[in-house]
Amino acid sequence: MALFLINRYLGDEEESASQNESRSKTLLAKLQRQAKERQLQVLSCREETPAIRSGGDEVDTAQKNGTSSRSQDAGAKRLAKKRKAGMSDQPGGGAKSTLKQEDSAQDGKIKIIKKRKKDRSGGEHKSFKQGAETTDEVTQAQQKDQRVPITSVDSIASSSSQTAFHILGGFENKPVPKVQRVLPQWLAQPNVVQRDIKSNLVPIGSVQGICPKLLKKLENNGIQHFFPVQAEVIPAVLESVSNGLLIGRGGYRPRDLCVSAPTGSGKTLAFVIPIVQALSQRVVCEVRALVVLPTKELTQQVYKVFCTYAEGTSLKVVMVAGQKSFGAEQASLSQIRGGVSRSLADIVVCTPGRLVDHISKTDGFSLQQLRFLVIDEADRMIDSMHQSWLSQVTKAVYKNESGSETSIFRRREPGPITAASLSPPQMPLQKLLFSATLTQNPEKLQQLGLHQPRLFSSIHSATSTPAASQRQEKFNFPEGLTEYYVPCTLSKKPLLLLHFLLNLKFSPVLCFTNSREATHRLYLLVKLFGGVNVAEFSSKLSPSERKKTLKDFEQRKIQLLISTDAAARGIDVNGVKFVLNYDAPQFIRTYIHRVGRTARAGNTGLAFTFLLKIQERNFLQMVAEAGSPGIQRQLVNPECLKNMEDRYQQTLVQLASAIKVCMLQGCINSFP
Ligand SMILES: Nc1ncnc2c1ncn2[C@@H]1O[C@H](COP(=O)(O)OP(=O)(O)OP(=O)(O)O)[C@@H](O)[C@H]1O
């Protein structure tokens, strides 16, 4: 209890309950006396030193600024004299009224100090107007434990209007207005590519500039209409070569193109057709088109499409992605005859790693005649820019052969456009970027050194408010895609998957996990459970095994393909009806590419994502912010799983021993 005892100040007098009233009076009188004494002390002090330099600049400024401070000084002196003489300022007022006035003035002063404190702590950098005397007194008051001498509140108010100075300090946090980032015009106002493929088909004959041979080939491959992205991009590329490979429209260097269109919208043909068309008239074989992709599988896929449409022309398409030995690839790229090296490739489809190896190690592999640089899955390729593959390509393109330093025909890195730089014409390098999730971050795109880029995008201008100012960028989702999420627990996940396959007869299903180990474990579990044709796909398999697996899956020999993100990007497997995110993806781009393995080429498809309770909120927010048209909740009745539970328990036991074997063989790192 003693801890909470509060001692009140009772004055020097003895406390007496019966004399409460007189004690308060005495106390009041004493306090008034003390206040008066202090006031007189202050006034006499001021007579000796008119301005106490406590506030430094503030006081100086006030002195310089104001007549009001001087008049206040004079007023104070007058007041002191009158006090000494026992006079009142007020007509008919005595000492008592003076005291009252002083008290009210003191109240006013305290208010001002409080106001000033408040102003400072409020973080507002206000201009505080006040006379020198006021400052003086306030400073003294601060020194004397906030006991403030008295001047008239009115005089303070009047002096406020006449003097002005800033109080230094007050650097507390201020609310800073948000910077509104503005996209460059080419990003903010793209050429719009319609998302709805089926209602925006364009007959192939109505796109100008495609030679009859190519049109015939398209028809033979079952293509009668171009998809919207193809109908936009093919003419744009063809226009840039309408005056030949050397000069673009109007004699200028052609503009680079960036294409952002949904997964499965036909971006591959959008660059294959115009490149084959543009190069088909070439005389000498030189590497004129380089297509860079992130994985071997994608390289193979795009290589196949090029081969299809280059067939029957003299164009040579070569793939360098590590599928063959390095020596074999070198032999397919160039040949040395009579001491002179000769290119054997017009179009090179490659992965960046292998490309860089050939630039540095393959004699005769020259990029000095390169006209098109296609960067597919561009956002992923930008992420791998730290490998500096692009700078190596650029170096190889503008490489000076010894002796050609002074040649006017030397290919120079483009600079400002001048009459001299345009003559003689030199092969321009045009970059074509493609992605379903192309970044709208100008800083990232800047790394690519684009020349007057043009953007083709499915993200409608209505939604293309500066994406950088939003928390997350907006992306394209295929029109025919329906998204679901399935709330679940960790232990029920495998049962849910089996339910989808065995009870609901989903087929073919492409199922994604977040790691090689998870893929293998799930594959073993489904296989041991039985009843499903299952295979796995990951970097654990050799390239030939992966190729065979994808083929089997496409031919419906496999009902369920469990994969890592190795199959998430670009892989085009015909007729995938269902995508299942067994493990929820961490990044929105991963999600978009995964679910984009279905609902391709204007078809419909379903995507299911298993979500643990803890993942739900963030995942749904991420998907909504990315511009998903809507993800629906799909509940599974626990009763539906009951018929599989006994078998599932037995399978888990078998799985444990199978995993032990795997661990001994070193093919899996951890026990589930
Ligand atoms: N005009 C067309 N008519 C019919 N089918 C087409 C047409 N263009 C492309 N396709 C088919 O559409 C499918 C998807 O094409 P493609 O792989 O080029 O899509 P994408 O936009 O590159 O997808 P991703 O972003 O996933 O890589 C392919 O099977 C392709 O053969």
C-alpha cells in the first residue's frame, strides 16, 4: 500500500480539518505572492538585459523584425513601475484587478507554450509568429521549470501578425504524398490484342505479305485462321522488312516489338511465320535469326515449328540446347572449307547457356548478320540476365573483324540518328519479345536496350493504369480457363487427388508440385495406390526420358502426369483438360504459366489449386490482384473420400518402405 501513497503539498501550515477553508485561502494567497515575486524578478532582470539570448536566431530575428517587441518591453516596464507604485492599469482597478489581469495573462502564456509544444510535436512545420519578448519569456519559463511570466495575450496576438520566423527543428515524420509513377507511353497505350480467340479469328488470306507457299503450309497444318495475336504481330514484323532486311520503314531502323498475350494464344507462330517469310529470299546462308528460350523442351518445341514452316525453302534451322554433344552442335552451326568458315544455319534456336558457349568457342559461328533476336518467355529471360548472355550476343553482333575497324561497311552499334549514321545502310538488329507474363516494369525492360519499342498486349487499356504504382502487375488469363481452389488439410491432399482421378475420372491431368522430391513421392504414392496411369516429369529424368514422357502424355498413355515447374512454362501438350496445383505456387507468374497448360488455343480447361487454411488468404489475394477473372471455391464432401481411406493407409505403409529404398539409392532427399 505504501507504494501508492500520494503526498500532497499542503504548505507550511499545520493541517487542520476544521481550518480547511482558511488553509486553501492561505495557500492561494501564498501562491499569488510567489507569482508576483517571480514576475517582479523577471521584470527587473529585463531592465538590466533587454533581450536574453536564449533562442539565438529566434530572438535576434524578432528583435530585428518587430517594433511590437519593443513596445511590449516598454509596456512591461510601465507595468512594473505601476506595480511599484501600487497602481492599476485599468481605470478604477486596484492591486487586486492587476493581479487578476496578470493571472489571466499567465493563463494565456501557458496556453501559448502548450500551443507551441503541440505545434512542434504535431510534426507540422508551422511558421510561428511571435514577438521577441514572448520568445524571451517562454525561454525563461522553460528554464524556470515552465513557470511563465506574464505579458498580455493581446500583445502576443498582435505581435504575431507583425513578425514571422521559422522555428528550426520539427523534423518529425510528415505524411509524404505517394509518388504516382507514370508508365512510358508505349507501355501505357499498347496495341490491344483480343483475349477471346474464338470470336476474333482472322482468315489467313487476309493478312498481307505472306507468300502463297507459306499460306499453303499453314492450311496443310490445319490453320485456316490466325489468332488475334498473330493477326496483329505478323503484319507488324513483315512491315519492318517491307523494304528489305537492311532498312526499316521510311529508311529508319525498325522498332523492337514486345508481345504480352495469354498462354496458349499462339505466340510461337506470331514470330515463326514472319521470320521464315522475311528470310526465305536470302542468298547467302548466315545466322539471321536467333531465338532464345529458357529450357531444352521449349527449344525443341519451337525448333519443330520452325522446321515445319521452313521446309521446302533453302533456310536451315539449327537447335543448340545441349540435346546433342557440343561437337555435334558445332558441326551443325558452321563449316570450314579451304580455310574459310561458312555458316550452316539461318535460324538458330537455343538456350542462353549453350549460346554463350558457342559464341566463345565455335569458330565460324558469327552473329554479324543477325537481323532478328527473338526472346521467348521474355520475363524469365530477363531474370536470367545476370548470366550476361544478352551482352555477349550484342558484342558478337557488333564484333569488329581485324582490319575492318575503318571500313565503312563495318556494323556499328546504333547511336543517334544522323545522315552519316544512316549511310551506308547496315543490317539492323530487331528484338522481338514474347511472354504471357511480360513485365510492365520499365526498369527491367530497360536492361534489354530496346529501340523505340512497340507493345502488343491483351491487358486492355482500361486496366493498364500504371501497373508499377499498383501493388502487383496485371496479367493475362486465357479466356476459356475456369479456376477453382479446394480447401484441404495436408493429410487429405493425396486422397483428394485420388478422388479427382478415380471417382471423378479426371483425365488427362497435369499435376504440379513445388519440388522434385515432392513430385517423386506423390508419383510413388499414386502408383502404389493403383488404378491410375501415372508418370513423373522433372529435371531428375534425362532429356530423352522427358521427351518420351511428354509424348506418352500427349498420346493419352498417361492419365496423370506429376511434374515440377519444368513443365509449367511454354510446354504445349494438346488436350490437357485439367491442371492441378497439388502444391500452391508461390508466385503469380508460376501460377499463370501452370494453369496455362490447359485452355489453350481457344479451348476450355479447368484448373484446381489445393489450399491449406494458412495459404488461403494470401493466395486468393495474389490471384485476384493479378487480374484473374475469378477463382471459385470447390468443396469436397469428406464422405467421398471414405471408400479410399483403408487402402490409402496400407499404401502409406508401402510408401514408407519404398521411400527408404529410394533414399538408399539416393533419388530422394527426405522422408515425407
Ligand atoms: N492459328 C492457329 N490456329 C489453330 N491452332 C493454332 C493457331 N496458332 C497456334 N495454334 C496452336 O495453339 C497452341 C498454342 O500455341 P503456342 O504454343 O504458340 O502458344 P503460346 O502463346 O506460345 O503459349 P505459351 O505462352 O504457353 O508459351 C499450339 O498447339 C498451336 O499449334
